[in-house]
Amino acid sequence: MSQIENSNSSRREFLKHSGRAAAATTILASAAPKVFAGEDNTIRLALVGCGGRGTGAILNAIEAKNGPVKLVAMADVFEKRLDFSYEHLINKDIIKSQGNLLVDVPEDQKFIGFDGYKKAMDCLRPGDVVVLGTPPGFRWVHFTYAIEKGLNVFMEKPVTVDGPTSRRMLELNKKAIEKDLKVGVGLMCRHCEARQELFERIQGGEIGDITMMRSYRLAGLTGSAAVGPKPEGANELLYQISNFHAFLFLSGGAVSDFLIHNIDESCWMKDAWPVKATAIGGRHYRGDSVDQNFDSYAIEYTFADGTKLFMDGRTMPGCHSEFAGYAHGSKGLAVISSAGHSPAKCRIYKGHNMDKENLQWSFAARESSPYVLEWFDLLDAIRKNKPYNEVERGTMASLVTSMGRMAAHTGQVITLDQMMNCEHEFAPGIDKLTMESPSPLPADKDGKYPIPYPGIIKKQEYLS
Ligand SMILES: NC(=O)c1ccc[n+]([C@@H]2O[C@H](COP(=O)([O-])OP(=O)(O)OC[C@H]3O[C@@H](n4cnc5c(N)ncnc54)[C@H](O)[C@@H]3O)[C@@H](O)[C@H]2O)c1
């Protein structure tokens, strides 16, 4: 049995026998070096960015049942978001049934404002875990303080939005590695057992040499990618944060937020990062939207050996929908994902048609949630003091995604080197924002934000 298969089957066992898992890991943990805080082996969590995903990540940490965890502090820029998240969590059956054992956040450990992240992390001890669930524009700021405090981290994807923040993240991560901090990045598909087995099969030659890959995230309106003008009297920065997919300095836009998983899983199967990208894209129905996104993107990535990955993304109602990824090889076709993130339903076909009679392999077991598996793996590394740091991989995935976006937005061929060395930082000084700060991306006199002009603005994605 390979190493991956071995660790997967033990993960499956843990997840299946969750009660036993909790007891077993407590015993294991007490025998292992003590790399997490708390006399009782409880790993304490703080949540920074209490939105949909941050709240979900806390639940996943609990569902992983890899020893005791407890949420003790929360921070957000909106009180209502924090309150909603807290109420949602304490009313979940799995949490409610255990009193305040899993979520125990007193009022004085709930923090509102741009400096809330520091206060929430100050409630933890070295070895505990901070969950970074804000828009990615703030990731490097929050990671800096987590490293200073000696905290383990779970950070959502993307982890950077442009060239300068990618370089900064890689540099920062050297300190995290020096301190042996365990850092998970929310590219959860990497933890999916079906994709892990598919990777081994592809590397083992089952589809021959990969000759071409293609991936699609074609949907209707998605998140806040297209957004109308700021309501009269609203705080501009907070309006932008509430609609963060619309603004590149916060999210990297629709490409970075929505396409990164597809791009990352394809690059994983190829076991390489592409060296350049060309892309086309446009905005068909702008209406009164003031965001910075196109509504369709077609990116062509090229790997060092010349192999191509074609990535299509669209957020336009009424069109064909597809959310899937494929790798074509000299012997056949691999389905990397079928309809969203999970279940992946990975398969291998002889030839390039997905006909039943050509099916050569499909993942046999029921797929566990990759959102829970990524937490199982992070907690396992913390409890057993195993090296665990996904930041470099997460940064490269973020950078490669930005490379495709920049190629579309400028209309130029963008190389990985160019993207890495790009000097356009979308929001210098984002670490100094307060509730009263002007936005790093102010609207013009008509309430509109700067948009890309491919072929006209060529050296950076927009002028501000
Ligand atoms: N892995 C996945 O499948 C997945 C799915 C959804 C979202 N995400 C990622 O999770 C992140 C958040 O996405 P979401 O959908 O939960 O968004 P969201 O808007 O629901 O949540 C973000 C929260 O962060 C808060 N926030 C913003 N700036 C802050 C700051 N400086 N300090 C403290 N709080 C701040 C917002 O008020 C909001 O409550 C994004 O990076 C997104 O790409 C990942």
C-alpha cells in the first residue's frame, strides 16, 4: 500500500469511528511532543473573518474529530457578521449538545474593527490555531501577526492577490517554517482522497503522457462579482468589503476567487506550475455594475514542456453551466472533478470519449468532505508535531491564477517570472486601515471604479 493510501485509510477509519477517534488522538497527543497549548490537549481556535467560509471552517475543525478543539475568540469588521456567525455555530446540534465545550466565546473575546485580528490572536497561546477567513487582501497582514505570536494557522484561499503580496507571503513563510508553525491553506481539493488516488494513477502512467488539460467554472451570477453602485451615505471601504469579489485589491476578483481551485487541481495532476499565460475575456452586460471584473475569461496556460491547460470561467446567467476538470493523455482521459468541488467522482477512460464501455477506473469509496479532511490533516500534524506548511503551494496557486487574470486584463502574454516580479501592488498600506480610512480604491466622480482595458493598459491591470 502506498503512503497516501495508507494515510487515507487511517483517516477514513478515524472519520468512520469518530467517537473512538477523539479518544485515540487524545492518548496519542499526550504521548507526542506538546506543540499545542492547553493542559487538557484542547487546541483553541480564533476566527478572524466570521463570514460563510470562516464559520464553515470552525465547524469542519469540530467535525474532523481529531481531538478536542474549542473556539474562544472571534473578530470581524461587522458586528452583525460576527453575531450571525456565533449564533449559527452555537445553534448547530453538534455544538449545542456539548454545552460550551466546543464554542466558548465570552463577550470580551469578540472584537470588531480592523485591529480585531490582533486582539483575537492575543486570546490564544502559541500552538493554538487562528483561522483566517477574511478576503485574501488581508491575508499577509494577519499571517504576519500569527507568526509573531507563534500560532498555527488555517488560511483560506487565495492567499495573495498580486505579485508584491505573493513575494511577501513567500518571504513571511520562511519565518513560519523557522518556527515550525503548521499552516493549512484552504485548497481543500488537495485533501480529497479520490483526487489523491487519481494523481497517483496519472503519475503511474495510466493515461499516458498528459497532452492537454481543460477546466470549466461556467455559472450564472456568482457571489459579488458584479455589483451595483455604493448606496448613498455608505462607508466606501465597508461597502467594498461586503462585496469583495468585485474589487481586485480585496479578492483578486472573479478569476482569483472562483477559478483557483480548478487551476490548482489541474496543475497538481500535471505536477508542475505553468510558465506563461495568454487569455481573453470581456464584459458583455455591464448595466449599472461598477465592479472591476469581466464576466467571461478564457485562459490558456502553457507548461514548460509545451502542454496546455485551458481554463474557462463565466458568471453569466442563461448560458451552459459546467464546473469540472479533465486531463487528456496519450492513452486516455482523466476526470479530475465532475460537478463542483465534491464529490469529485474521479474517473479514467480509455480514449477521449466518456463512454461507459471505455471506463477503466473510478474511485470506489464514498467520498468524505475535503473541507473536513483538510482539518483532520492539519490537526493531525499539530498533534503529532509533523512538518506541515501549505503556504508555498497556496501562494504559487494564487500567483498562477493571478497570471491568467493579468493576461486577460492586459491582453498580453504574461510569464510566471513577470507575474512574480510585477510591481503593481493593488493596496499598499492595507495593513494600516481603520474604520475611518478612505478606501485604497476610491470611486471616480461618477461612482465607478477603474476597470481593465486590454491592449490599452498593458503594464498593469488597471490605473488608479
Ligand atoms: N475553500 C473554499 O471552497 C472557499 C469557499 C468560499 C470562500 N472561500 C474563501 O474564504 C474567504 C472568505 O470568503 P467568504 O465567502 O466567507 O466571504 P464572507 O464575506 O462571507 O466572509 C468574509 C468575512 O470577513 C470579514 N472581514 C473582511 N475584512 C476583514 C478584516 N480586515 N478583519 C476582520 N474581518 C474582516 C467580513 O466582514 C466577512 O464577515 C475568501 O478568501 C474566499 O475565497 C473559500
